[in-house]
Amino acid sequence: MVFLMAAGAGYTVYSLGDQALVIDYGNRIDEQVNRRVLQIFNQFRLEPLPGIIEVVPAYSSLTFYYDVAAFRGTDTAFEQCRAIVEPRIATLQESAEENGRLLRVPACYDPGFGTDLKEIAALKQISMEEIVREHCTVTYRVYMLGFLPGFAYMGTVNERLALPRKDSPARVKAGSIGIAGRQTGIYPFDSPGGWQIIGRTPLKLFDSSREEPAYFRAGDRVQFFPVSKEEFRALSIKQDELS
């Protein structure tokens, strides 16, 4: 692995295996950094460069997967990829404008769905109603998708609700809303999970038959609003009918 500092650019460049290059702005959750990452990602998506197969954004980094065979010459494929990627990044002016959508997400916080609610309330010494209120007060940013198809990492949770991951993963139902650290997210499928579960949404977050399979996109803003168990069931039926 080759680590190179980009002078004055605020990022580190390194190889990931022999077919990928990473532009890393530091291991942190920072909205301004994430805006920059998504701006670069969207630019390369709209105007791809020869030899670049795919660009994958994360919280504060981008991974450029390249076709080694497309880069021939005395320099390595990594060095040639870097030579075309960095000049493009340098020409992009930072912008506060984004095209992220504002999405309102129904959530049922009944203890039958929020399986860790009671323990969280006891740990934090606040009521379950306060947990719901705090979780629904914030408008969250979708920083990235990962872990599972359609799983959106959102932030930032109010400090009062910041929680550690579980010591060991448990089985989690699709639609379960969890908290880990100061992040919140929704499991798109039944799966093992280590986040603290506070509720569930009836929305189908990933469907390969849709033109855009994932419900969320990086850069979206999300507001949760509480629904009753009866409303949850009605919305679940509606989702099934739309599938």
C-alpha cells in the first residue's frame, strides 16, 4: 500500500490493492467534508474518465476502481490513475449547493418494534417518549450507503441518544431503526446487527426491481415521524401492494 500526502489539498492518496486508488480526507464524520466527497463523486459520475471503472464515496473518502489494462507505460497503473484523478479534483470549486432530497420517514417506536427502547431509557435515565421526541427532532444527513444494499448511515444523533454498539450482533428485522454512536440507520433486510434498535419503518428500503433500487441516496436529508402500530400495518400493506 502506498501512502502519499497531497500538498495543500487536505487529503491523503493511497492504493487499495492493485486496482483501486483512495482519496482520503481523514477518518471523521464531518458534513463539510462529506459535501466535498459527494461533489467529487457526482462530477466523476457525470463526466467519467477513461480507465476508471467505478467511484465509491464514503463518509470522508472516495475509492476509484480502475482497469489496470487501460493504463500502459513506464509508470504504474496507480501512478497513472492518480495523474488523471487529482487534476480533475483540483479544478472543482467547493460548493455548498446540493441536490439531496428531504425525505420524511414513518417510524413506529412501539417497544415491540423498538426492542432496545426500555434498556436505553433505563441507561440514559430518560423516558421512552423522550427518546422518540429526541430522535424525531433532528433532520439527519445521509452520509453514505453501505454494509447492506440500501443501508443509509445518517447523522448526527443528539448527544443524549448517543449509544455504543452491542457487544455481539443480534437478529434484526427489516426496517429496524438503530443507533450506534451518534449515527442512526435503518436495516433494509432481516440480518444480524449490532446497533441499538429503537423502532421500525414500514418502508421498503431496497428493491432490485425498481429503477433506483435503494430508497436513500447519499446527500439526502431525513426526518423521522412517529406512527402507531395500526398506521404501521396500514403502511406495510400499502408497500406490499406497490411491490
